[in-house]
Amino acid sequence: MTMRNKELQLASVVERAIEMYATTPEVTHQHVADTVGINFKTLMRIRRDPNFWAKVYDYYMTTFEGDVVGVLKAAVREAMAGNVAAQRLVLEHSGKLQKNINITIDSPFEKWMKKAEVGNDAVEAEIINDFGEDIVLPERTADNSTKSASEQLKKLRNSQNKAKRAKSRNKLRREQHKWLKRAELAGIEPLPAGRPTKGQKKAWEDSIIAQEMKASKSKKE
């Protein structure tokens, strides 16, 4: 084989290796060597070439641009189907949705100059420090301080908890009333005054159920 043919064959091997590394990032070096038909040492020598990885990157970016087009097409389909996240992605990519906020902070001298430019009347210079104490906020229409917001949130949570407790109490009272009615119809004495234990309450309810079943059985006979 002539030197020219060897060079062409090696160039073909390098191109195939570049393609494999660019399209399959997780590929092992041994797999690349076996696939392109060279030994591991030859592949190591090829990888040491500084231009090799640059070519891998260029090849990847070429395929990447094609993938981006596919991604955008898929995003457009999802957006048209009502996917809000896809809609935001498409609009931001096309420049139709801007989410940048530009904040301009004037120096004390610039603030004074702007005041002096308003109208033709002379404006008395105001001594301004560097801590922004000259900034005058509009009057509050409501107390929106952090402390007030925390207190309002606490009140809201308390009212919600009270409503839940009231609902639970009402449910318990309705259940107690039903059991008292069933006990009266079954001829069972109500529980003694005070707060019965769970065992006492269950035994009382079981006695009501037993008496109801007994009365139902006697009716059928």
C-alpha cells in the first residue's frame, strides 16, 4: 500500500471516529477503535491531536443546529395544543416575550440635575447623602409592612383553623344526636354525664346496635 493510500485510509478512520464521538458522547474508546478498525494505541495517538476534538465539536454543533430546529418544531406543536410552557419557550425564542427588567439607579448628583431641569424656576439645591435618604415614597394607602402582612396572614390562618374546628364540632354534635335518637328508640339509657372513654362509648354504641338487630329480627318473626 502506497503512502498516499495509507494517508487516505487514516483520514477516513479519523472522520468515522469524529462522527462517533460527536453523535454518541457516552461511547467508549475501545468501542470506537473496534468499530473503525484500528487498535487502541492508534486511536490514542489520533485523540492526542489538538485538532481532533475541535473537529468533534464542530461536527456536533452542525448536528446540534438540526436538532434545535426539530425541538422548536415540536415546541410549536405543543404550544398550539395549549402547552403553556411550550408557548413561553416559543415566544421567548422568537423575541416576542421579553422577561428582562431594566433598573436604572441615578447618582445623587443626577437626581439633583433632574430636579433642576423641571420647569424654568430656580430650584434650591438639596444636600443629598449617599444612603438614599432623600428618596420620598408616596403615602401609603394601607399598611403593607412586613409586620402587618405577617399579622394579616396569622389572622387568616386563625380564622381558617376556627372554621375547621367549628365544622368538626358540628359534625360531632350531629353524630351524637343521631346516636341519642337511636338509643332512645332502642330503649338504651344515654351515657352518663361527663366525658366517656373510647371504650365506654364503643360499648354503648355496640349495645344500641345489638338491640336494633334484636328488634329487627323479632319483627321478621
